[in-house]
Amino acid sequence: MLEIKNLHVKLEEEDKDILKGVDLKIKAGAVHAIMGPNGSGKSTLSYVLSGKEGYEVTEGSMQLEGADLLEMEPEERAAVGLFLAFQYPVEIPGVGNMTFLRTAVNAQRKVRGEAELSAAEFLKVVRERAKALRIDADMLKRPVNVGFSGGEKKRNEILQMAMLEPKMCILDETDSGLDVDAMKLVSEGVNALRSEGRSFLVITHYQRLLDHIIPDVVHIMADGRIVKTGGPELAREVEQNGYGDLLQHEVA
Amino acid sequence: MSAHAVPADAPPLLQQLSLSGSGASWIKAARQSARARLMAQGLPSKRDEYWKFTDPAPFLAKPAPGTFDLQTEGQYQPGQGITLPITGGVFDNPTTDVPEGIEFLPLSQVQGMDIHWSTELFGVLENRGQAVVPRPLASLNTAFATEGAVLRVTKDVSAPIVLLYQQTEGGPEPILHHLIRVEPGAKVTLVEVGCAGARSNIVMEVDVADGGSFDHVRVQESDALHVTHSFARLGQEASYKSFTLSAKGQMTRNEHVVEFTGDHAVAHVAGAVLAGGAFHHDDTVFITHDAAHCESRQVFKKVLKDTATGVFQGKILVKPDAQKTDGYQISQSLLLDDQAQFLAKPELEIYADDVACSHGSTTGALDPEALFYLCSRGVPKPLATNMLVLSFLAEAVAEVAQEDMRQSLMDHLERLLSSDVR
């Protein structure tokens, strides 16, 4: 599904490498987790994958099902099936949540040569999927993320994911700012979307999210590289011993 | 000097205008007095403080500069209401049936009447509006206008009155002067759409009596030169709400001069501007609080691209007895290109001690975070840009009182934006 080779990234305005040769291969249907201390480059990886401005790829490649992501604009990446659930979803006053979602869904359908959904068709689907995430009609009507609580914003991200049905979902610290109940709700939303044709990259600082979204593979990232890869047990190791032990162990 | 002669040393624009010799004595006197005012003021120039952001030369040049597109396809349709078409500066059908509660006559007829209510309004509010700042182009209008809508509203009229401007190839440059009197407790909505001419000068004097209500929606979307002045006087508990959508154009100056003379009245003046090319758009507002417990609100939002210029000059003057005044003013611009510019001069002048007045002005680019968020969901960048532009302008459209009209204006803006995808 996703193949990242020797990815080097720096900030456009600064001569400092943030990613220093990331290699990552995710198969269709697999759930990978990336854990790592603050500043290790986890969020940068998610932004670079989705095409945010301000970063410069100096070396390496990233492909989604063989298509070169580096050649694509953010909206093109979305259309081929890439989705980023933001750590800090942006508030957009004046743009209705529903209008936004329908525009996005139809823009993607158009690119893929599918018929656009009518307002009625869209409404039916969105209501059903919103209900599962306990997103009420009022939240759908309000401007995008405006006045939403932290948990509501994250649920709204998952709703967008459910509506856009991407192939490759990146969750950037989706657990940050969530209480236990909200985390459970969000995780259920994600788990419901797991399927053979859909892969996930779950970026998180803590292991607790991975109790709910059980990963197939866990990577530890530090200083712009993936330094260790293992199974779910690796996440528990981090939880017990912290990153310090693990990283020292690696270096030694 | 004869009453109708223009002095030999007057600017070329005035040489070509002559005072109408027809009409009853009251209107002749009003015209002469307006012309005297104009001669004393002189024509505006960019050396004048009030014109420092907008060079009035294109309004004064003979002939009008630039080319002019007669295209009216796709222009805003208000959907409902009683339409009064004005073609080439003249009413098509001066005897149009208007709903009960409205009296309508064209100025061209009223001017010949010896007795009419409008004799107490024509040029009167315009003259009052000259007290602090000279507005020579309004004096010029009063002196030379021979046509306009004269409307008296005596009831709550639900159907909007639509002034539909249409112009003819190589037609005149209309000078129109509208007079509106809203009687106590009466209510009306006036809509102005279309383009009166390649260059037009429109004055509206609006007298809203106690408890009366006047709602105004105007759409300017032709490739033309517009000068407008709206002079409003508000009685006790009166309401005046005016909204203008400007899209396309060469140069536009919309002035609002509002005076509160009775307590507990409300005035909202708003504008949404979508300007590209070299369009220069100027909103100049002067609100005088001379009564207590009145609320004034100015909301102007301008989207500027290419080399467009947006200007906002807004003043709130609170006189000593205007206690408990609530004055609010915001002007914001969204610059979509490096060459676009926004010039703002907000002013508060307050002589009462128990008031709440605030003003704010911002200039900025599209929020890159918001743009990326929309694009990351698959929304193409041009469409995402339009969504953000629309949401920016929505705050000004929200000032329109009628919900159906708010919706139709938003729909119209969406069409304008999607037909001009960057």
C-alpha cells in the first residue's frame, strides 16, 4: 500500500533535517503504529505524506500503490486515497461542516470518475455514519470544527474518514486531548473501518490508544529515523520502561 | 449671471451640464442652491483629505475613461418584488402599479408639481450631510438630477421594491436622485440592481420617521464607474439597514451619511466586495449620533485580488447628548494577490461620556492552515479558496435582514466565484 524509502526532509526555511532516512512499508489491510518521543519527527512524517507546504524532501521517495506522492498536490493525494486525521483539526468559520464534507466527497468522486452524490443521498449516508460516532445534527450543521470540544473535533475527523473511505489512513496523535470514553468512541470508529483493502498508520506518543486500536506492527521513531520495529509487545515495553531505556539500548 | 449659466472657468464636466429649466419653483430653487454649494466646494481632488485614498479624476473626466461592457447576463435577480425599470436614466413605465402602502412617482413628474411632500426632502438631507465634510458630487447630483424614484411608504409593505437599472449602448451618464419617506411605523425594502450607465451618480435621501423601517439591498456588478451617496435621517425607534454587494467594476465610491435624530434608533451599514483587475472600491461612511440609546453598526468585508484596491473610511461622531450610544465598526480585507491593497481609516469622535464604541480593521491573506485542511480532504485548491472567500464575505451578507435575500445573495456570490475560478 504505502512505501517510503530513505526519506529525508527539512524545513524549507531552515537548514536542519527533521527526517533523516525513513524507511517504511505498509501492506494493504495492515495497521502500523509509530511511537516516539516529542520531536522525533512523527508529525512531520504525517504532514509530508499529506503534502503540507513548508517542508522540503531532499532525498528518498514515497509511493501509494505505486503512485509517486511527491508529484501530487494535497487534493490529488486525497483523491488517490490518502487521509490524514489531524492532531489539531482547523476551525473554519463560515464553512458549514456538511457543505464541506459533501464538497470533499464529491470532489473525490469526480476525480475517480464516479457520479456525484445528491444532497439527499449524501444526507442519508452522513446521518448514519455520524450516529455511530455520536455526532448530532447540530454538529453537522455548525461551521467546520468551530466551537467543537477536543473530543468532538477528533470524532469529526473520524467521520470525515468514514465518509471519504480512504485506502491509507494516517492518524496523527488522535488520542491527544481525549478522555477514556472519547478515546473508546474514536477507536471504535477506526476499528469499524478496518478492512482488507485499507491500511492505517497510527502515530501516537502513548501506548494507551494501541490498547483500543491493536496494531500489527509497531515502530519506534527517534531523531528522524525508525530505530526499532516489532509487534504490539513493543508498545507495552515503551509503556513500562519509557523511551529512554529503549533508545539507550538501541544506541548501545 | 443667468440662473442657468455655468461660469466660463468651471471644469469641463460642469461646462457640459446645465441646470434644467423645467420644474416648479421649489425644485429650481433647490437646484440653484445645490449648484451654488458645488461652486463653493469645487470639484473633489485627491489633494482633499476625504479623497486621499481615491483619486476622483475618473469620475470627473470627459469623456468617461475606459471601456464598458454592456453584459447583463447572470446578474443578480432578487426573485420577488415590484420591479421599477429605469432604462438610460428614465423610468420605463412611470405608472407601474405599486402595492398598497406605497406611493410612487418619478422625480421627472414630481418636479413639475407645486405641492408635494418631497419638496421638504429634496436636497435637504444632502445639504445636512455637507455640514462636516463637503460632498461636492452629491451637490452636483442635486443640482443636475432630473430623474429618480420618489417613494412614500405608509404601511408595512412586504414585497420589496426593486429599482432595476438598465443602460443603453452609448447612452447617457445618468444622474439619479431618489427620495424616500417612510412614515411612522411603516416598513419597506428597497433593492437596487443592474447598471444605470457607464458612469452614474446616484443620490438617495431617506427620511425614516418614528418607528419606521427601511431595508436596502444593492448589487453593483457591472464594469462601470459608480458614485453613490445615501443620506438617511432616523427618527425615534427607526431602523435603517443597508447592504451593498459590489463585484466587478472600474471605480466605485459608495458614501453613507446617517444621522440619528430620535432615541432608540438602529442603523446597520454593510458591504461585501469582490474586486479583481484594477477595480478601485471605496466605502465611506459617516454616522452622526445626535440622540440617545441608538445603535450603529458598520460591517465591511473586501476580497481583493490582482491589483484591486479597497478603501474604507468610516466615522462615528457621537454628539454630547447621545448618551448610551452603541457604535460598532469593522472593516476587513482578504488580499489574494501581492499587488492588491486595502486602505482603511476608521475614526471615532465622541463627546458623550456614557457610550460603547469600538472599531477594528484587519488585512490578511487566506489562512494557509485552513486551505491545507480543505485540500487534504480532496477539495481542489481553487474550490477551497472559493469556500474560504465565501465564508469571509458571509459575515457581511449576514447583516441583510431578510433570510431569503441573504440566501440568494450567498448563492449569487457562489456563482460569481465559481465562474471566476482562479
